[in-house]
Amino acid sequence: MRLVLDTNVCVAIAIRPGPLAGAMRAAVEADCVLLHSAETWAELVHVLGRPFGPGAGDPAAFLDWVRARGERVERPALVRACADPSDDMLLGLAVAGRADAIVTADRQVLALHPFCGIPIVRPKRFLDGRNPAPDAPFS
């Protein structure tokens, strides 16, 4: 499965250990390719460079994890669709990278579901969709 993880989801996985983060890691490790572009990678590095305090996960180890499971998309599509223009890079990455899903907690991005036929889902819905009932569509 080709996947775009929004930075907010990446931060939750990297910094906040817990059941949801562990389940997301396991799902990705099972069969996902994490798509990224120069722009999304720069944003992720920048955000994970902030101090998160005691108990936070190791951002450098998370970046290595993403890199090991990732595929860089050199030319994301130019998209102007989101209320917050900074989120358009996710949509362009998903389109150019032929993503199977975008996983985000951002309401403005979620409001665009589906985008160009690509499901946009919350992390829990993504995980629930990994083991749907036989007749349930992923969305």
C-alpha cells in the first residue's frame, strides 16, 4: 500500500508512544511504502526538530524509520485545493505518488475526502480499514 502520512500523524507516531502509534508502525511495517517529497521531508525534519520534552520518542530514529520504508516522489503534482495552502503539498504528493490513502488528523484535509479518488482518513479509520469486513470498502 502506497501511503502519505501527514506531518501531524508522523509527530504522533514519533513522539507519543502508545497503542495507536504502535499500531500505525506495525501497519506500515507490514506492507506500506511511505511517500515523501523534498517539501514534506523538510517540513517533517523541521517539526521533529522542536523540543518535545521528557518521554518523547527519538525523532532521529523515526526519520530513519521513515527513510527505510519510504519512496521519494521527485515531482509532486501542483495542487490548489485545500483551505490551508500549506496542505496542498500532501495532495500533490499523493496524486503524483499514486497513493492508496492519505492519513491525517487535519480536518481541512479530511474535508476533501476522497481527493482524486484517494481516500483521506484518520489514523484510527486507516487501521480499521486494514481489516475490514469482507464487503466493506476502504474509505
